[in-house]
Amino acid sequence: MGRRILIAYATKHESTREVAEAVAERLRVHGLDIELRAARDVRVLDDYGAVVLGGALYMGRWHDEARGFLKRHRVKLAGMPVAVFGLGPRTMSETDVEGSRKQLEHALARVPEVEPVATAIFGGVVDPAKLSFPFNRMAAIDARDWTAIEAWADELPATFGSIAFATA
């Protein structure tokens, strides 16, 4: 198993990529070898010891490229530590977070052989300038909590454990 950790992300308007970049930076601080890539561009997982997969939550569904990544790599992912995050609620209220968590759990349930060792829900972003009508009339929101994102990333090395970093 490879030592590198893949951080794959599925994004529509780049806010999920920004979170993936923050996670990558925190893991690098821990001395880990990180590769950051769009989920759609990943063809094989042979060089990785662990995977972090992030995707935006839109209209009740986890981003289709995140779901496709899970399906495409389900066999390999079943044998390695995987952490996932969803980016989506407009607020971090208990109700909004719970709704987003259910959306993420629904997507994960479709690939039961992949059992994440860590999951997280982070606040989403609404940038009306990047949206079409009628969504471009929504108020601008950035509910990402960078402190919570960094704290989650800081826990991943211990959560993954030594299995992720064993050499082949």
C-alpha cells in the first residue's frame, strides 16, 4: 500500500476545492505526503494508503462526481481508510446539518462496502454571482467554519492509523 494520501474533491463552484485544499495543507503540516485531485480525474488508487473524498451537497444529493468516485473505486476503497466530507448546509443549525448528514449518509449507503473511518459536514457557500436564475437572487452565504475544518483534518492522521502509512 502506498504512503501518499489522496484528497479527491467534487465541486461545482470551487468552494469544495477550497476546503479540500485546507485539509491537504493541514495534513502536510503533520508531515504527510498528500496529492490533491478532482475526483473526476482519478483513474487508479494503487499509489495511495488512504483517501479523503469531499463533495458538495446540492438539492438533496451529494455531488455526482463524488458518488461516481465511490462507485468506480468501491473495491479498492473497501480495503483502505477513507474519510469523507460534505459541504452544503446554508447554516450550521442542528436542523440544517442533520439534513445534510442524511444526504451524505444516503449516498454512502449506495456503496456499502466502503465504510468511512471519519465523516464530516461543513457549511456551504452561496455565491449568487455564480448561479443562474432564480438562484442568483439568493443572499450570499459562506457557512464554512475554517477552524472546524482544520480541527477535523488534524484528527485524520490518528483516525487513519498506521495502516494508511504502511509501505508495500
